[in-house]
Amino acid sequence: MASSLRHFAGPSCFTATAAASSGASGFLRRYAPNFCAFAALRPIRPAAAAAFSAAAGAANPCAPPAAEHEQHQLRHDSDQPTPSPAPAAPAPAALRVGIVGFGNFGQFIAGGIQRQGHAVLAASRSDYSAYCADHGIRFFGSVDALCEERPDVLLICSSILSTESVVSAIPFHKLRPDTIVADVLSVKQFPRNLLLEILPPGFGIVCTHPMFGPESGKHGWGKLPFVYNKVRVAEGGDQATKCDQFLSIFEQEGCRMVEMSCAEHDRYAAGSQFITHTIGRVLSQLNLKSTPINTKGYESLLQLTHNTVSDSFDLYYGLFMYNVNATEQLDNLERAFEKVRQMLYGRLHDLLRKQIVERVPMPVVSSRKLENGRSNSFAGLSYRL
């Protein structure tokens, strides 16, 4: 019995020591277990929880235990099918962009359109069928044949001077009534007003101007400005979606997208693009040549001259003729040149030049005006050699 109690309770449960007295009373004192040690092993339930459990059991003796109920609920929840995510909206189909006027710039723009996965159809007065066959482009000998294909976007890439006749000859009745017509001219108010006048009411109108060309954009379109104005685009529906698709071509190519009105564009362009072309044209008349001692500034002037004369004179004339701000800028440029010349001539002293350069003794000059009427700060002085 002693060994059983010792095995059951363990040495720590006994209060008597091995040196206690013998006998029955000593045996009980020595081997009586300390039942208080078992109190810590018994789980203690809060009184409120115990009362609630007892009341629930009394009210519904057939109810399953709480733990079993929770496990059953978990199994029930796991059996429920997981809701599948909503299907993603299908990607819009690739655009079919018809380009009217497939010269150097039209071919340049077509490359970016194709890189973004859209189809290109082209029509032009010149025969570019061989080029189109090599580049996966459908070529049409007439605008009528192109319009019969009903492209999503009709892009006008003609010259500024020929735009009115080109647009007037387009058979709009062969196109879908929600077709988007866009242009890439270097002036914006002129094509805006022209398209609003000629196009049927349901057609979308987007005026754009890539502020770069085959020369400046030959290494990519990244960070190059692309100006656009949604002149007339129906909100919502396919026309708005296709308009966003068309503009995203240039955004995905890395262009810096600039939205502004056509009038604002022409004001900025007259002070930047037209002036640039004018300076380049003036320099080309000087027949500048490279020298063995070119400076960086002179190299820039040579490059400017090369870039501007690479464009046709019709483009330059169009920038002048079809931008109402160009004449003012040309007058400003002329006045600025005259002012600089007067600054130089105002300090020019013909008599002093003769003395210094030609080494000719000159008499004393009493008048403070030269023969050409310009004031002379050195009049009255004489330098004798």
C-alpha cells in the first residue's frame, strides 16, 4: 500500500519524513497523501460559465456539446463553395487605322502604330505598295478604296497646303457614322475648323501634333511631346474607347502627353516651331560650312540648318500661312534683328576705326554727329599716329 501511494502521489505529496515514529498512527502520518496537491490539476470553470452550461443542458438535454457543435459548424463552412472572382473585362480589339497621305511622316507614324499591335491601312497619291508589302501594311490606290474598309480611325497625314482638298474628297458616307478622324498637322486651329465644317455630326474629331519627326524621333519617342485636343468625342461608348486606344499608342511609345486647346497650341508653336524654322531657313541662305575650328554653338547651328532644310518649304510656308500668330512673330524677329544691328552701329566710330585699323591720321572732329546721323560718343577726339 505504501508503495502504491508513493507511486500514485509522488514524494512531494507526503508530509512525514523517513525518521517518523513507527506504528499504525505513524504509518498513516508517514504515508497519508496530501490531496490538496491534486487541486491544481483540476480545471476550474468560471461560475457564470458553469451556470450557463448547466442551464443550457437542462433546457435542451438532446443538444450536442459546444465543442462538437463548433466542429460541425467548421465542417459545414468548409463544405460551402468558394465564390469565384468576377471575370475580367475583355481587352478591346486592336484598332484599324487608315492613314491618308503616306509620305515620309505618314510612314514614320505608321511604325509606332504597328509597334503597339494595331493594323495600318494606307492610301496616297504616290505608289507605296512595295513599301507597304515589306512592312505588313495594306495599301490602297485611292481614298475611296480605303474608306470601303471602314477603319476605326482615319488619320490625315497630308501636307498643310493640301489638307483642305484631301479632306473634302473623302467619301464619309462609306465610313461608319462613329468613325474618328484625326490629323497630325503642325497647325491646329485650321484643321479643327475645317473638320468641324465638313465632317458629319456623329464623327469624332481629335486634333493632334507630334512635336517630333523622323529626324528628331529616329531613336525613339520617349519623353517627346505629343499635343492633342479631343475636339468632338462622344462620352462613353465605342467612340470614347477607340479614342483612348488611339491616344494610348503615343503614350505607350513614351511620349509626354500634353492636352491643350488648338488656339493655345498655335500661340506656342508660332513662338517656338515657326521661329526655329525661320532661323534655320535664314542660316541656310548663308551657306554655312563646317570648319576645322567649329565650336559647340556653331555645330548646333549647322544641325539646326540641316534639320529645317530637310523639311519641305511647303511645310514652312504652311506654318506661316495657316497660323494667325506667325506674322506677328516674323515682325518681332525683324524688329529684334534691327535692334541688335543698331546696338552695334551705335557704337561704331568710323573715324576711330580708320585711325585704329587703317592707321590713317585724322583731323579733329568738332561735330558730334556722323554723316549717317548716328551719335558718336568719341566725336571731338583725335588720335594722331
